[in-house]
Amino acid sequence: MSDSNIVHVVDDDEAVRDSVRFLLEASGYTVISHETAESFMATSQISPGGCVLTDIRMPGLDGLALQRRLREQATPTAVIVMTGHGEVPLAVQAMKNGAVDFLEKPFEEQQLLSAVERALAAAHENKRESASNSQARALLATLTPREREVLDGLVAGHSTKSIALTLGASPRTIEVHRTRVMAKLQAHSLPELVRILQNATRTSPPLPHSTLGLN
């Protein structure tokens, strides 16, 4: 099991931590338990692509606050919140804030395993897209200001002559810039240029929500 498949269990209830850990480890997951959200945030083992299973009510930093901290750090880590009876409104708020799932205690074994499986899959996809976006931004940063102007014109659907007229340059010069843009961005077509520009200007995608527990 790779580091990106680690499941962090954050709950101040030792019995819950132990039971969840036992079940997940028996299913082949690597589990790290934390008594408080503060101890979890202090760890150096937070892995992009991993999963955090946190109680929503805890002393000190609660589940919602922990979720906000992770989002502020832009770590592609999926969050599942565990709630007690009557705490569904808090869970719904967590879902609105980007949680992948919520589990209402007591939950069934299969509910937990299914939620973790979905959360890790979502986090891995988010990690992949984040890496793709970072690469696109790095490529875009290699362009000169004039090359960026030419790129903007191209993705806007303007012709070489139109771009040349707008920028006060010859069509031949614009063609030279276009060739350099294609080479620097490692693109072979206009659709690829559009995709790279979209990726470069896109923030990390939100993790897809599940309806678990919302019925």
C-alpha cells in the first residue's frame, strides 16, 4: 500500500479509533490514528491522495475546522466526516465545503469500506489533475509576453492576420511566434493549446461529492 493510500483516522474516542483501524487494516489499508485534529495537522505524514476520516465534533479543532485547514493548504486529500445522531446538518455543511462523504454513527462495515474506497479514488484523481495543472502553469511561464498575446489570440479563434493587425506585427512574425508557442507548450494542435491554457488557469478541482447518508 503506497503512502498515498494512507487513511488518517481522527477521533477523540479511543474505542472508535481502534474499531475503525482494526476494520480498515483487516481490509488492507494503512491506517494512522490521531486523538485530536491538532496532532493530525502536526504530522509530517499527510500524503496527497490520501484520505482523512474525521469525527465532526471534537475538543479544540473540530472536523469542520480541520476540513477548512486542509482546503487552505490545497492538499488533494479526501475528507470523510463521521457524525453522531442529530448532526446531519453539520455533515451537510461539510459536504458543501468539499467533503466526499459522511457516515452517521453507528455505521455498517460495508458503508465505511465503500466510503474509503470512493474517497481514495477521488483523491487520486484530484492529485492527478493538480499535477497536470501545475505542469501546464510551468509551461505557460516559459512564454514571453508577446508569445502569450499570440496564444491568447489563437485560443480566442482569431486568424494569423487578425492577430497581426491587433498586435501591429506582420503575419510572418505572428507565424514565428505561433511556432515557438507550440514548441514551448509541447502542443501539436490548437485544441491542445486550448486544453493547456485551461489547465494552467484552473484551480484544483473539487472532490466529487457522494450522497452517502443524505437519503
